[in-house]
Amino acid sequence: MSKIKHARLILQSFINSGYKAYVVGGAVRDLMLGITHSDIDICTNAQPKEILGIAAKQGWKTELVGAAFGSVMVIVDGKPYDVTTFRREEYGEDSHRPTKVEFGALLEEDLARRDFTINTLCLDVYGDLIDLFGGLNDLRMGIIKSVGDPHLRFAEDALRMFRAARFSAQLGFAMDKAIFPAMVANLYRVRGLSVERVRNEIEKTLLTKYAGRGLNLMLTSGLLNQECRSREANSDIYVPIMPELSHLYELPQNSRYHHLDTWRHVINAVETIPQKLTLRWAALLHDIAKGCAGIRGTNEYGEPTDHGHDKAGALMASVMLKRLKVDRIVAERVTWLIANHMHGPQPEIKSVVKWLRRRSKEFSQFEQFKEAVEELFQLYRADGLATRHKLNCRFNDLEELVFSVLSALPFFPAQLAIKGGDIAAKIGAGPQVGKIQKNFLERIQCGQLENTIDALENALESQLKRSISTKKITQSQ
């Protein structure tokens, strides 16, 4: 049974018990747009205890995910549905959570507390649309408009400003003219948001089709220049979000190679690269050090240069991603990509082998290394497509050569045809095993040795004989 059919089943169970219930929010919005929506939210005038009782009668499992806010997770056939009681809210100093919640509201009162009109659309059990705030027209017009006064909505919950940017990026919608000034007026409220919530909205925005729209709004409104709250050692500190991006706006580049300023170049790269978190972060931050003191200079023609922006940018990105509490594995890969995005090999085998050997030393497993190289070439491609000359005409040949070599040659001991344990059985365990494996790898990469069991066993025997011979000569002296 599909999720929407399950949702109708839930609605009917509430109606049979004498309550009202509707599918509401993003699922309805996306249904109107012909987009598949995985999460389905339901609103009802039944209170949490009553929701639990109705679910129990149906044999459905439940979880209290936000009882104070009237929210119960109802699980039907293993699929979760967020069922929330109609409510009114009052906000205070907290930048995201209401200080007072009252149940027993009417549907119109419940919808009036929501963020944007396109998220107030409801469907009843018969599939009829309920549109109390003009959300359908705004959906047709492609506009993000607040429910009521945007100043009040953003003052209540500062995260809504980041959500506005995210929805614009996700749907490709324009902003109602009242949104931007309301965001600027309420920037001070961002300080009370947790760094985790802010980062989540930024990452959701990064992964959208029109990420540039959302990122541009976050930058030009001043959202990225604000501080937010980070919990460290049982106390709150305030950390900058991403003010380092601001100087890229309208920052000129060498016009011989670039037709876009640095910020527009970055945005172009973000939207060109595949929608994967490591890649989107890398594209956003790959030129972060351009224009910085000690990096920005001029060449003999008076044109701007940014020598060393890759290494400096990797250090800057590492600091930024750590304070935003980005997943450690993601952050490490992003900084590696930024540090290496200016250093590809020449399109000939010796150069490629040397380039791969040098970079493989930063990884412990082949699969990790292969994935990193694949991502690096995706960054090369997105970066190149955002320049005046697009891509070097030999780029595809280089990419093909790199992955051909990567498939043909071993770069890690685990890829050798002979195991470390077999080597240790003949020469004894210890650091000498690693030295022999390194020697075998280099000889195979140089074409001096084949990666077969017979060839490596013969090479090992020869090395043992040489070692014994050398030992005898030394003893005789």
C-alpha cells in the first residue's frame, strides 16, 4: 500500500472516532507540483492522548516525538506519519521554539502559525483541497510568500529565513517582495539558533536543483554573516556561520580565464556538480581563499592572481566545517578536494602514475582513494565549466587515462597478488614486510614487475637470496 493510501486510512480512523484530520504541508505542496514527497504530515483536532488511543485501536505503533507540541509519530506497516494536534503558539526570546503552545485550535488558527502559504495547503480524506491562505495561487505563480506579516513570522522563528532560501532553491521559486526586507530586519534573531539547525538548512539548500538561488539569498541578506549558538562543554558559545564567503561577492578574477566574478563562478560550479554533499560543499568552498591577504596579487600584466588559494582555502574550509559541525568524514574529504583542485597530472602515463602514487599515500584503502579521485575529477569538471574556456580539450582524455591506470595498477598493499601474511611467513613479521610491499608496488607501477602470485613470489625469493648473500659478505669482512 502506498504512503498516501496509508495517510487516507489514518484520516478515516480519526473521522470515524469523531475528529477532523487532514494531510498538510509539504506533501500536499509537492503533490500539486507532481513531485514525490516521502514525508507525510497529518494535522487533527484530536489531542495527543486521543491520537495514541486511536492508533492503539488500529494496532499501529506510536512514538512521542514532540508531545509538548502535540506531535505523535504513527507507524503503519513500518512507515512513519507525523500526526500533530491543531495548536496556537506564542513566541518569546527563543529564536526557534515557541514558549507557549495551546491545543484545541481551529484548522485556520493552526495553519495561520505556519511559515509560508505554499505549506498551508491541506487535503481531506476525499482528496479535496483546502486552501485558506492562497497557497495554491502562490504555487502556480512560483512565489514564496509568508503566512501573514513576514516580520512577525521571522521574529517568531528565525530558522524560517533559512527555510525561505531553501524552498526557493528547492522549487526554483521567486521571493515575495516583502520577504527580503523582513529577513534583513530580523537578522539579530539568528544568534539564538543552534548551529546544527542552521547547518542542516544550508546542507539541504546545497543539495537542491537551484542551490544558487538559496545561497545567493543567504549571502545578500546577511544570513551567512551572522552568528549562531553552539553547545560546547556544557555551555553555549556563539560561532560565525560563513562570513568568509562574503568577500567573494563581485570579487574580480583574471578576465582572460574567467567571465564571471568569483561568487558567480562558485555558484555556477555548485549547480553544475552532482548533488552529493561532499561535492556541493567542495564546489562552494573551493575558491574561498581567493582575494584574501597574502593570496591575492597581480601578474606582470596587472591582472589579478591567487597563487596558493587551494592550500589556503583547504585550511579555511577545515575551520569553517568544523565550527558548523559538518560530519567529520564529509569535512575531511571536502578539504582534500579543495587542496588538490588545482593540481592535475599531465596527460601521459608516467605523470599520471606519479600523481596517483603521491595522492594515494593520504588514504588507507583503495575504494576510498578511487572515490576521492572520482570526486576530484567532478570538481575539476564543474570548476572548468564555470570558466571562460570551459574545459581543456584534453580533459576527457586525461580523465580516461587516470582511471585506466587506476584500474590497471595497484597502489595499496591489499591490491598485491601476494598477501602480507605470506611475505611474513618467509621473512618474519615486522616493518620489513611493509618495505617489501612498498617496493613491489613501485616496481609494478614502473612496469618492472607483474602483479601475479608467481612473479611476486619469484621477486620475494630473489630478494631473500640477495639479503642472505649480502649478510654473508658482511660477516666475512
